[in-house]
Amino acid sequence: MSEKGVFLYIVATPIGNLGDISKRAIEIITASHNIICENPKHSLKLLNNLGLKKKLISIHDYNEKKVVEKIELDLKNKGGVLISDSGSPLISDPGFKLVQFCIENNIKITSIPGPSAIIPALQLSGLPINEFSFFGFLPKSENKIADLLSEVSKVNKTIVFFVSKHRIIMTLKLMEQKFKNRKISVSKELTKINEKVFRGKVSDVKKEILQNDQNLKGEFVVVIGEQVLENTSDNELEKYTDEIKRLLSKFSLTDVVQIVHKLSGINKNAVYKWILNIKD
């Protein structure tokens, strides 16, 4: 390892395609003494692919404190590597208490960035992604999912969350009630040979997924676009016309769009089109 001292390395691992692991991640894992992971059987596949034999220490939300206490001396003397089953550790995965322990005990921490399901899902969605909110995995019960979706529907920016294959259709049915006018994207098996992205209105996406049982396999990332106020945005924006003209004399078009979007809560695309009409 090129870094000097004792470190906890937070290492991103492939979300599907094993070729996505970085050269630096391989170097760190190869040189490590302790590899802290979720599921040793899953992580063993990655190590076998790299031709490595390493000690694997399993960590989960329910046992994280005990595991940290058990490996405390090793962490202080030799550091370690934290990986998740796939993607970037700590994002809807265990490791928070481990990181807190290292901070409290002056053990250096650094991140080896790499794959994450969130970013490719956003990139492939075809939706605005300059601003987004991430909500992790949805709850397990239908009532709790419905409650969360009710809260999420008030967020007027792009939304991202994870859904298991067991709950994707139920989730889409609930979303039809709350997000009927918002475009969505549902990605499955990202970076794998069966990668697929479904785009459109919730009802259309649900219908397309149900056409083939193969579409229900894998883990899903759902991206919900901003609220589009098609019928009311022009009337609402008309109230801001004088203010927009004043702002245009002082700020760039991009800045004015951002300011009016924040003032009105109206979709940036609608604001942009309205301002172009004013300029013309």
C-alpha cells in the first residue's frame, strides 16, 4: 500500500461485472491483512476471481459492535479493508460503527471509490440528475412503503431508491397512486449481461416489466423524475415575469432558472422554456 500508517480502507467492489474493479482496489485488497465484509461466501467469489486467499470477517447491522470489539487490536495495529457484497460500502450497508470506532481511535480512513448502483441508474434514466435525493432500500411492509412514498411524493426533485425483486410490482402499484404524472426509470442487473432499463410513466413501466418473468429477476433501482406541473406552471410563472426580467439584467440564464425554480418550486425545464419566451 502506498499510504503510510494504519488505515481502514473503504473499498468499492463491482456491482455485477467483475471487470469493473479498479487497479488500486486490487492493490489494497492484495496487501490487506483483514477484509471486513457482509457475506464471506459472496466476497469469496471476488477473491477467487483475483486469485487471492484472505481472512474474511463478517459484519452486519446486528453484530457490528461485537465484531469491532473483537478485531479492535488488529484494527489499531494493522488496519483493514471494508467491502460490501457489491458497490460502495456504507450506502444501505453495514460499516457505520466500524468507521466511528476508527475516527474515535485516530485510525486513518480513506475511500477507494468505484462502482455504485446509484450513479449508473441515474445516468441511464434519461431524467434530470443535477439534483437528487436517495432513500436507500424501501421498507419491507406494504404499509410502510406506502407511508414513505407519500412523504417522497412531496420532494420536487429526482428521487432514487433500491427495491428487491419481491417488492418491485407492489411498489409500482403503490407508485401509480402517488406518481402518475411523473416519469420514472427502473434499472435491473446493472453492468451484467441481462442489464435492462425500463422508462416512462409508472403504469407503462409496470406493464412492460410484467410482460416477461425474466424482468422480475435481480435487484432494482428506481429513479423518479421531478414533478411536472404542465397545466399550472405557465399561470404561476406569469406572476414572476417582472422579477425574471429584473434578474436577467443581473444574472446569467442558468442562474435565473435556478433562482426562479427555488422561489416557485416549478420544474426547471418549465422555468427555462418560460424564460426563453420572455427573452424572445
